[in-house]
Amino acid sequence: MELSGPDPDIHVDVDLMILDYLLCMTLESILSAGQVRSEEKGEHNSIDSSIATIYAFKRLIPDPALIPEDIHTKLKILELADEIRRCASPAEILRDYVPLCRSRYPRRRWVGVACQLIAQGAITAAKEPGITLREGLNTHIAMTETSPNEERMRNATTQITSYFEPPPDTPLDAHIRRISTNLTPARLRQELFNTLLDIMKTQDPPILVQLERGKLAGLSRAETQQLKERAGIR
């Protein structure tokens, strides 16, 4: 792709193109590594550097409202992927996992993983003095709640609450601990990355790749060509 002198008024557009490209490339590295193995030290440092560069480009955008929804979603995916690769606490992951999934992923496919995070988070919370397993459970279930006007999420929270109701003659603590062993840590990590991979498949390809193909999502080929000319891309 050949560059000429860009229109000086579209620096933000160019920064967004670069930000989008870096996001897609970095997410591909994180999700691919997360699917097959733990990161090597050099690879870990390289991904850390890429993430720092992404946030540096994000700061170049003068107004967050200028960032397209597709890139916002990719930034949310990156934040969650980074938490998973750093082995953040179940509560940290849950806070970002549920809002992302509830708008982008079928409920039947994310609620089970959310329940696993809730169970593991409740057990972790109960290790703190003065906190019972039931209190830890209630706290983590509350993280899945949202506006009462959102029927889909009310249904999801109801489903999650029902999931933690123990069978007859089974103590709640024993029920929660059994649920927490349904997935090993490695399997849970893989399921989380699987979710992010599926969500990424619903997003647009990098803007620069779309430009190479001659058509941006939401624009005609003629409109795309006009944008390329404004950006100084031939």
C-alpha cells in the first residue's frame, strides 16, 4: 500500500486505523498463545509492549466519542484477555466478562463459565476473615446483575441463582465447592479464551486490511476510495 501526503484534518482517522490494526494483531497473539500453551518469557514481554503501545495510541484520540463501537469492543476484549493471561482474580474477570458477553454472546454459552467464576470467586472471598461462603456467593452473583429493565440479564441472573440452589440434603457450601471443580483452572482459561475468540469473529477486520480490499464496513467502494484519497493512501 503506497502512502502520499494525507489530508492534515484526518490525523485522528489515521491514528484509529493504526490503533485498530495493533489491537487485532495483539489479540491474535494473546488468544493464539492462550489456546495452546503458556507464554514464553520473551513472548510475554513482547505482548506487554504491544499492549502499552495500544494504550499510547488510544491516548492520542482527543475525544473517546470518536472511537468506533467496533474498536471499543476490541479494547474491552483486550482488557479481559490481559486479565486472563495475568491470572487475575475470578472477581476481576467476572466484572468484565459478564458485560462483554451479555451484549455479544449467546446466554447459553457464557452463563456456565460465569457460574464457574462465581463459585471460584466465592471460595476465594471466603478465605478472608469474617466472610462466609454464602456471602461470597451473593457478592459475586450481584456482579452479574444489571438494570432491571434489561430482561435478558434478569433472565441470566435468575438462571445463575437457580444454578447455585443445592439439591435436597446437600449443604450450600458443599454444593458450591463441587461446582468449583467442574472445570480445572487450565480448562476454565481455555473456555474464557474460546469466548473471546468467538466474539472477535463477529468484529470487523482491521481497517487497514479493509482498505487494502477496497471496501470499509458500512461504506461503499466509492466512499472507501474517497477516504483512502483523503488519507493519502493509493
